[in-house]
Amino acid sequence: MKAINKIIIVVTFFMITIFVNKSLAQSSAYQEYEKDSVLILKSQISNTKFNFDSYDTSSIIKESDISNEKLNGYWQSYKGLMLIGDQYLPMNLVNPLIIEIDNNKIRHNLDEKFELFTIKERTLISKKKEKMGTISKITDKVLVITLKNNIAITRYYYERKN
């Protein structure tokens, strides 16, 4: 019975991905979301785990070269993937998440003030020493950030808007 439920979840996830793919215009962030969705589906079928900790080697910036300056700009995310237990959930955000980075300052809302942050081993860390996420991929137009807590792992797919 548990295997049947898993197959139903995998098929449902796959069908949602196909539906969203056909109904929305493709964008770079969407393509990254779609690529990860397929990899997750394959991991579900093969009974393996998707590696949320890896750094995508197709990033144009080497992992060792990530810096505040290379993240400068205004980024929006309308897509996300969440893992709770062993269940993957696609997220379509009506109101985008934003990140605005200005050298060593960051904000997640246009109404809030910038706060200082640093990057250590791909992880964005606030002045208060709080982890704000780990960079999984970065190109000129796409930023993929993974967040982990005790309940879930969430990955957001941002596009540069400036």
C-alpha cells in the first residue's frame, strides 16, 4: 500500500510539472525549476534522495568565486520546491519572494531596511549570524537558494530583474 501511495505522489507531481510547463511561458528560473523537478521525479522512482546540498556545476560563477558583488541586484522568485519528510511539493507563488542585494547589504522586502550580510561557503549569513540560505546555482540571470530547517527543505528559483 505504501508503494502505491508513493507511485501516486510521483505521478501526480509529474503531471503537475507537465501542466505547469505547458501553461506558463518558459524562463530561465522556470527551466531550473523544471530540471530539478525531473531530477526529483527520477530520484523518487529509483528510491534515492535528491541532493539539495550540491552546487550546480553549470553555474557561471565557480563555487569558490561567489561573492556579495556577484549577487548584486534585484531578484524575484515565483517558483519553489519543498521537501517535507519524503514528500516533494511544487510551489507556485502568486506574490514573488524578493531578494535585493547591494554589495554587503541585503533585504527581502522593499519596505524594510537593508541589513548587512556575508557569504561563507555559499551560505548567506545575516549580521545577526542567522543563515538565510545556501546558494545552489548562480548565473547572470538565475539564482537558486536552498533553505533548511527542522521541518522542511525549500528551494527557490530567482530571476534577476535589473
